[in-house]
Amino acid sequence: MNARLCRLRLFLLVLAAALALLLPAGCIVQPPAKLTAPQALREVPDGDWPLLLDDLSAKSLFEAAEASLAYLRKINPDKLFTFGPYRASAGQMAASLERVKDLLYRLPDPSQRSQALKREFILLESVGSDGQGRVLFTGYYEPILKAQAQPQAPFTHPVYAIPSDLVYINLKDFNPELPNRRLVGQVQGRRVRPYPDRKAIDFQRALAGRAEVLGYVADPVEVFFLHIQGSGQLEFEDGRRLRVGYAASNGQPYRSIGRFLLQEGLMEPGSMSMQGIKAFLAAHPQQMQRVLSHNPSYVFFRPLAPTGGPLGCFEAPLTAGRSVALDRRLFPGLALGYVQGQMPAAGGGAAPLNRFVFNQDTGGAIRGPGRLDMFFGSGAEAGELAGRMNYPGRLFFFFPRNP
């Protein structure tokens, strides 16, 4: 996951929105249409602070903190970040994170920790999707897929690098009054056309000979979900692994296949999850092309360094259970946050969720103050938990009282 991959992990979030559409209209309270960053967070009175429990290891907390600090230390220290009605510079954020690390290391007791943080920080809470603090928590992960370097049945489904004929057009380059948008296309003769969609690429061989293939995978559905997650690892027969991350997209709009399956009556809300969709397509292969083609958006990948974890949108390594993706327009990047809610339990059902997190990623469907996507790590177990993550919760941020 890199700076642009962050816009692409859309599936589970849009899926949750699709499920919400099934509720009676009176049950859904919409946030303000044009919420701004100063409106997205509100101050929590000192008497209403939650008890700051933490259900993950201290090691993971400090690793995630260092990932944020590494980025903050290398950018302009005067760059400003918005915390609701407040602002802090990158230098001030770095200093406050160092202070938080020291406090959390010295004060493992939740009560003492809460009191110490209360003395030094203002607590801000997301207004949520309903204006009352409700935030939908979903999850994403890094899949590991068996692959081959050359096509050989059943490994015939490519993971593409950026095609040689993909071009970008920045509208403001032509007229500063045009929207600040970048279009993606290909040159055909003397005209630029939209880049081919998923159906053309996957089922009509539109990219044959025009894009490097990083590896071939046996299951086209797994390739589709690799696109949704935005990064993953290809595991070859010789044991070699290639970590791949988002490099570009075809510029086509994202459309949720989960919503499509619900609208077509092909699946029921109770079975709707990433695992449920995979099971449905495995049982109904005749529907696969139609369902996958419903989403015209297509992702191209690049090789990443084999060490470390996948990268978030600030080029910082993601930490399982600590890194979250939020709307970059509303919430301060790299900042320390805190979440309360529920998460999937390993043996089934739900478990309490109370932990410090860091805003280190974003995503194209993560829009508004009521969305949070948590990174669960790599591999099948992480994928199982991420696929089941669909719970409401609360989201907080810490702003230094004396920045």
C-alpha cells in the first residue's frame, strides 16, 4: 500500500454502506453534505473521557508510533495538521508523540495513563455518521496468493504492472478554472479515450502484450480481492515471495459488487461478507464474469521492498491492529487516536475493542466522519478477521494542550 493505493481499498466500506441502504429510511441519519475538517471533531469534556484501556501489545504501539514519527521528522516541520477546531505543526505533532510514548511506557495502568494524558491533551471525538459519534469500523488486510512466473493452467490470471500506454491528464494544466482532477486514459490516434475497464482487461484480453505481468494466479476472484485490498504478496513455487502494492488504476469508477449482489437478489444481507462473496462465486461460476465486471475499476501494481510491512498512504509501514485508514480531508494524518467498540473474535462472535491507533492510511470509499478501516495484517487469518469486521464504534484523537 502506497500513497495512491490508499484510495483503493473500497470493498468492505462500500459493502457496509450497501447493507445500510436496506434499513428503513427513517433509521439513517446523514452527516452534513459538506462537512469540513474543523466540524469533524468535537471536544470531549474532561469528565466524559473514556478509560484508556489498551488490548494490544506495547511493542505494536511503539512500532506504529515510530512509523508516524519517521514521516513527521522528514517533512517540513511547519506543515499544519487540522484537529477539528485546532491545528498543530508537524514539529509539534512529533514532539507530542514522543511525549505520549514516554507516558505510555511509564504508565501501563489505564487509570494513571488516562489522568496523565488528560493533563497534557485535549480529547476530540469524531461526530460520526449520525452526529452522535457513530463510526462504522471495517477491516482490510494483505493477502498472500500462490503464483507462477509464467502462465500454466490453472495459473492464468495476471497481476499487472502499469501498462505502457496508460496516460494521465491533469485538468488544471489546461485551464486553472477547471476542477482539480486527474483523468486516466490511453491515446488512440489523435484522441485520448478512457482506459479499458475490468471486463475488457480480464475477459477480453485488452492488455495482452501491453503490460508487464508480475505473476499469474489461479483464481480470478482472488485477483479481484487483491485489487480491493490494494497490496499483497505473491508466493511462487520456489518459495520466493514478491510483495506488490498499488501503482495506478485505470481511472474507471469503483462499483461495489456486494451492493450489486444484494440488489440482484443473489445474496442475502446475513451472508454478505468477503468470505460470503467468495463462497457464492465459487458455487456459481457462471455468474463470475457478470459479477466481477460490474466493478469497472482496475488496479495495477508495483513491486515493493520485501522487508517490513505494506505501506500506508504516508509511505509508512502499517502495523496490524494499530494502523487505521480514515478520510484524509477530515482527520489529521499520522496522529494518535483511540477507538472503542467491537471486533471479530478469533473463534467467532465479537470481542471488545479498546486501543490506541494511528491514522496512517486512507481509502477511496472512506468518506466522511463515520468510516474507519483497520489494518489486520497479512495472510488468511488476517483476511478472515478483516472480512468479518463490521461494527459501530467511537473514534477519538489527542491534541496537545500546549502545542
